[in-house]
Amino acid sequence: QVQLVESGGGSVQTGGSLKLTCAVSGIADLFPSFDVGWYRQPAGEARGFGARLNAGVGFVSSPVYETSVKGRFTISRDNDRGTVYLQMERLVPEDTGLYSCNVRDIGSSYWGRGTQVTVSS
């Protein structure tokens, strides 16, 4: 059974930083072949794209970011640990939301339950 567990959310003031972690289990040696991503959902709104890092088996994959987070957020992965990270810098109130981790390949897509990030002004 594939499980994704996010952690690292919390409440910070504008300009603060947080690092989110997504621990993935159940896909073991297949993890390097999965694309990984972070999505965020503000209260009362639909879930939207945040950042993605595709599988880079045999080459280095370049990350893709939603425009508003580019230059402030950094997505990374540890294939040995089956973990995905999101380093968030210079946070603003518009970054507030439930952050969920996603892993996917051609035939499947899995989600975690999310971790809440709240940025106050």
C-alpha cells in the first residue's frame, strides 16, 4: 500500500521560512522512477500546482514551479530515502493553504493528506 505522509507545516509571519517533508512508502525501489510534486489548496479554493520534479533516472531532472513561488520555493528529492522536500522562503500570506504531496507515474498517482501552512501579515 502506497502512503505519503507530509510534515513540516505551521504558522509563520510574512518573510518567514518553512521546510516541508513528504515521506513516501510502499513503492520502495520504484520511487526514483516517479515524478514528485507539491500542490497547495487555500481554504475554499481548488487545489493548485506548486512545484514538480520529474523522475530523472539516468539524468538530472529540472524542477518546474508555479509562477508565484518561483525563486522562493525549492523542491528536491532523496531517492535513497523515498522523500520529497519543499523549502519555502520569503513566505507571504498568499502562500497560506494545505500543502499536499503527489507522486505519479504513467499508470498511477498517489496523494498525501497534506500539511497546513499559515502565513500571517
